[in-house]
Amino acid sequence: MNNSEKEILDRISDGFIALDENWNFTYVNKEAAKILNRKKEEFKGRSIWKVLPYAADLGMYKEFQKSFKEQVTVTFDMYYPPLKKWFNIRVFPSTNGLSIYFQDVTKEKHMNSKREQHYRSLFDNNPYAVYSLDLEGNYLDVNPAMEQLVGYSESELLTMSYKSIITEDEIEKINGSFTKATLGITQNYETKVKNKRGDVIDTRVTNIPIDVEGKIVGIYGIAKDISKEKHTENLLFESEKLTAVGQLAASIAHEIRNPLTSIKGFLDAFRSTELEFKDHYLEIMAEEITRIEMITGELLLVAKPQAHKFQEESLEKIIDDVVLLLRSQALINNVEVVVQSSNIPLIKCVPSQLKQVFINLIKNSIEAMPDGGRVTVVASTTNTTSILVEVIDQGCGIPVEFLKDIGTPFYTTKEKGTGLGLMTTFKIVDSHQGHITISSKPNQGTKIEILLPINHAAS
């Protein structure tokens, strides 16, 4: 090593030493002497294992031997007790010795240690269940709250996969979420887990990818027991159902009371005297009784449990059957019903229920055009997973402010309607995991869009 090279090495901020093939110092720069608290003269010609006697037992000898014998660069960290310091060491071999650069990284190690203790404290003392998984879904680490949530000890969980505690009906969904997390997409979802006793617990879970230098190496998870929240939601839902039942009962009582009052009045009149136009009054009474029958019939359709036997069926055939059924009513009202569809795939559904949907909608459209017009039914595939059916009429339309109430029991724009038909329609479409959108303009017509999944099956 010439003087210019030595001058450069004396100016660098890293400690630098050079050793020959017998482990003797051939050069030590100023920074190395400073870090090791010695004078440069103390190193010359001496063996490193005599100057730093503890270093060999701390693994340095093994690393140096590997670098020299295999002629490979070696990097490692080492704590040296006599100096109470941590060093980062980089070893570069040659055929006649080693060139070694090292830095005092004690401050960084202490900072990292404090940071590690800080994060460990957050992990261990977190009130929520916290865990980490490898890419196979096996537990690598769990906190006490996780042990408390599932009832398994840490040692038990570290031999298990997350699949062991997920309920059977949820496993497919959770596997999908786990796969997305391993691809780098944070997942938030609710699921059910089984504790060690076999109890089912509602949980809200977040899965976060663990990214190290751009590579996903595992999953970090946080789970919260939401069983109490779910219980409160169910109580609220039941309360809302009772309120809805009360409102519905009040509406039914109101709707039925009116025709019953008329019938009662006519019967009282018949008992007291001979009425003129008796046949006319009997006709009115018959109409009122028919209205009561219609209300109770539609209520039964809404309330009666339906058999949800989903099967593959042609949506085009369902619509054609309904159009054929309503053809005579359409002709009487001078209405043309036009169906437009092509290459519609089979759909998993309850055929009788979807027929009821289209009977209600097309019948409403026909009745909305007393002076005649056209009802257009368009069926098309929006993508590989869903079908869009549009029912478009040229009728009187619905004012915008009334659209929000469509589907409410006994809300109707018809003189003798009950609103229960559309309520049934909404219920059926919802049971098929579909969606209804209604748009309308007064005197211009109404368009109802029904989006149905192709492969939905009842759960």
C-alpha cells in the first residue's frame, strides 16, 4: 500500500484495518485506532487475536476465516464487550490477506432497540388481538389479547393456521381475503371465529401486508371482538322490525276499515228499510269485499315464507311467459309490449318469483297508459356476472318527490292500488341479490332497471 492510498484511508470516516494471511496487522487507519481506543503503533505486526483477544470467541474468527478461505465478501454486526460497543463489519478478501472496514453503530443499535421495545409494547399491550402470519397462514407471533380472544395459548397458536379457528361457512371468504393480503392489498372484513371451547365469536379484522424491501413476507393482523355490537345491532333491528310491523298493522287497519265501514253501513240500512237501488249498493259492497281480498292476498304474498330453490333458467323465457300472460290486458288497453334481448345466458333464480316481479312491473306499466302506448322490455348482459333488465313505458310518470316512497306498503299512485305489489317486487329482487333503480318524469314515462347476478345461489 503506497503513501497516497494510506492518506486516503486515513481521511475516511470508517475504521479500516488490513491483515495478512497470518492475521497480523499490516495497516490501521486513524479512525480505527480512535474507535478501538489505541495508538496506531500498537497494532503494527501484531496478531489481531492478541490485540483483540475476545473477538475470536464472538464469531469474528469464523467470519474472517470464511471470507479468506472462500474468497467472498462478508458483512456482519458484532457486539464487543470490552468496549461496550456494536460494530458493523465488512470484510473484503484478497489472496494475501483481508481488508476490513467497520463502523461504530452503538447509537443506532440502541435506537433500534428502543424502537423495537416501543413496538413490542404496542403489540403486547394492545387491547385488540394482534398477530402475524407467514405466507402460508401460520401464526408467527400473537399478543395476550389474541390468546384471550380465542382461548388458545401462545404456544398452541404458534403451531396452528388461521384456518383452524375460522368457521366452516366463512373459510372460503377468508381464504380469498388472505390471498389478496399476500398480494399487497390491505383487507378489512367481518368474520366469525371459533374459540377453544367451540363458541362462535363475531370479529372485525384488518389484514396488513408485511413489506420488507418491496417483498411481501407475511401478514400483520388486528382483530376486534364485536359480539356485543352485533347483539346490539340485532336488538335494534328487532326493534325496527316491531316498529315496522306496528306501522304496517296501522296501515292495514286503515285500508280495511274504510271498505268495512261502507259494508257495515249498507247492511244496517238493509235491515232497517227497503233501499232503492239495492242492486247498485250490493255491487259497491262486492267491490269493497274484493278490495279487502286483494289487500289480504297481497299481504300473504309478502309475508308467506317462500321456497328459495334456485335453479338455472332462461330469463328470456320467463319474460316471454309473462308477456304472453298479460297480452289480453295489453290489447284491451291498446298497449304494445315489445321485448328486446339476445344471447342472454341462463340465470340462477327462483323462476316463479321472477315471473311475479315482471308481472307486477309490466302490469303497472300497462295501467299507467290508459290511452295506450308501448312498454319496452330490454334484457342485456352488462358483464360476465350480471344481467340488466329495463322496463320502459310511456305512461303518466311519477313525480321526483314521490320516487323515494315507491315500494312502501300502501303507497301507490293508483286510485285502487295498495303498493304491496312493488313491495313484493323489491323483496324478491333483494333475495336474488339484485338491485332496482327507478327513474321517471311526469307525462313522459317511467324506466325501471333491474340488475341481477347471473350465478347467485341462495345462501
